[in-house]
Amino acid sequence: MVSKYEIEENKGTGGYCAVLEKDGQHYFADLSLLPVVGPEFMVFHSDENGNVEDWGEIMVRRPFAVTRDIFIECANEFLSSDIC
């Protein structure tokens, strides 16, 4: 599912990010290594350019690592869920 989106390295957080689209709504997804909690995948409402419109997390997961494959796995989970 996520393969059609451009996944970028997030140099500010040391992880990966992408703008996802689900049911016509855009979302900014980010997988980062946070100092206090460790790896965290978060999804926020955004515009089509990835500018976050609301910093309230729609989805949060704490996977075991920060890799491109883990990002894709978490993003696909979000896209196939009823969460939004």
C-alpha cells in the first residue's frame, strides 16, 4: 500500500516519514527514535504537502526498531484500519 508514497528519511528525527492518503484525507506519518520512549510511529492529520494541521496523534505505535520496513508495516496497518 505505502509503496506509491515517497518515504523520506526524516533527518530531524533520525527516522522515516511520508504523506499518506486515506479516503481523500491526507496524513503525515513519522517513525522516529525518541529519547524518552524509544522508537515511535505517529500519524497526524495534514495537508497534501505534509503540513500537520492537528498535532493530536491519530495513531501511535511503539515498534522495536526504526527501519524503512517497520515504517511500511506501520503505515500499511494504519491505511488498512478503521482509524481516522
